Amino acid sequence: MIKRITKILFFFLIFPVLMCFSFDRVYAATDPNQPNVVTEGTITIINTDAGTKKPIKNTQYQLFDVNTKKVVQVLSTNNQGKAVSKLLPIGSKYKLKQLKAILPFKVSSKEFLIEVKTANSEIRQTNRIFSYIKKYKYLSNGRFDVKKVYIPVKSLRQKPQLPNGCEITSLTAVLNYYHYNVSKTKMSDQYLPKKPFYFKKGKRYGPDPYKYFAGNPRSRHGFFSYAPPIVKASNDYLKKVKGKYIAKDLSGRKKDVMLDQLDKGVPVVIWVTLDLSKPKIKYGWYLSGTKKYFRAPVNLHAVVLNGYDDKYVYIMNPLKGHVKYDSKKFFSSYKALGSHAMMVAPK
């Protein structure tokens, strides 16, 4: 009898308290005086690949309050391609704008105007890949892997004007790709730092190729430079035309760094040998003003790395035009020659 009375008391006294506790948690976004009226709601973003329909991770969005003119939240999508805002007042209006997207996707320029009317407002958005990305694969958890890239750098030949101007011609091809209308000869004549060879007491003297082009690209007796003078030529030109790009030295970087730049749509000027054979060190000179003798590879060549896939790299070769090489042989030549490279990329 006592147990029965206890159960009855529990039902009428304790159970309603528990119910109230549960009710408050479920309807935290309601008016306590009118528990069925929603006063706040969230915005859920669902971001997917336009091609595969798979979810995209780490897409960043900005939520902008139309009335206060302030950013109220920055959200990022999770492994399922979803992002949920904080609680927002019913009736409030927002602009939703995509800020960042992971590769291989380009940021969408589409903006959404949203009024919070219900407990949850859902926005669906898709992203498309960059046109230079030719093949990619969905991995898992909102992640993608780029498999093939081809950046459309137009062919530009160094000859006949610049028989020894592979470096500056390759740079010019990259600048032209970025829509800078400049010629290889202008870049060579006006922007490339150069110093000539000379003889003194029977010894041949010349510049440090890390600082100057040795000789003149217009001459058959011109020689070469490494990346720093090409970086300087590029930045001097870009500074004059008030360009939105900047040249950077990538010398010493590994293969993956080069391919990462291609994934971003950035071609790379890279030094290899003419036929990817071993460097031939059969020439040299004393560095001007010093007693140091510099040994130079006679089969050095600079090209534009503008694409890759699982087996090959795609090259704009200023002697041959567009070609492809075995990827392993190409990067072996790059390394054997001393790992010299540079790029021009957005600031």
C-alpha cells in the first residue's frame, strides 16, 4: 500500500517538474509566456560539389546583419558540408556570403538575403571547380584530391631574338598568362639585370648568376642566370605597372611545393637540363672582383611547369613549345641541377 502511494505521489509531484525541465531545453528559443511561439532560429548551410554532389568541408561563410551593417558570425562547414549559425532573432535579416573554399573549388560569388522566419532556415549552395583542374577525386569526410592540372600558358619561343634567353622568355610567358602585355625582348632589355664577361690577365671574369644574367640573352655567347635575377626582373616590371602579383624565389623547394602551386593555378618557372640528362659542368669563369672560380652547367635550361598528372608533367618549353615529360625524370633533373625555381603569384 505504501509503495503504491509513493508511486502516485511521484507521478503527480515529481514527474511534472521533470517535464518542465525537458520542456525548457527543447523550447529554449521560445517566449516563456507563449511557449509555442518561436522567437529565435538558426540558419543551416549545406555546401556540395556541383559535379559529384558530395559535401565540401571547410567552406567559410560570413553572416552579415542587414540592419546593423555588422558581421555577426563567420561559419565553416563540417565533414558533412554543413554549418549552423547561432540563434538569431525571428524577423532579423542577413546577407550570407562565401569567403573561402578548399581546392579544387573556386569561391562562389552568389550571395543570399535571408530573413529568419522559422526555427531553422536552410540554404543550399554548390561550388564548381577551377577550369585548369582537369581531374579530381572525392576522398571522404568532405575532402577532395586533385589528380590532374593543366594551366593554359601560351607557347612563347625564345628564338630568334633571344638565343640564350630561356629564363626571361619563360617568365614573360607567365606574365602574359596573367594578362600583362609585355614582350620577352622588353623584359630582357629593360628589366633583366645583366653583366658582361671580360678578360683580365688571361682569365675570364663574369658575374655571379645568383645576382645577374651572365652576358646578354640576345647574344649567342650569352650564358644564364639562376632564379634571383628573374625574380627581380619580374618584380621591377610589376612595380612599374602597379601589378597585383609578386614574384617569389622557390629555389630549394621540393616537388610537392611545386605541385601545390599548380593546384592553386600558379605556373612555376623551373630550371632543368635540356634533355633531362645529368648536368654537364664543362665551363666556368672567375666571379668579378673575387678569386672564386664558378663552374657552370652548359646544358642548363629554364621552362614553365604548367601541369601534371599521375605520370607526367606538362611544360611550356621556350625552345620546343608545349611538351610533356616523365615526372620522375623531370624532378630528378631539377634536383640534380641544384633545385632552382621561381613563381609569380597574387599578392
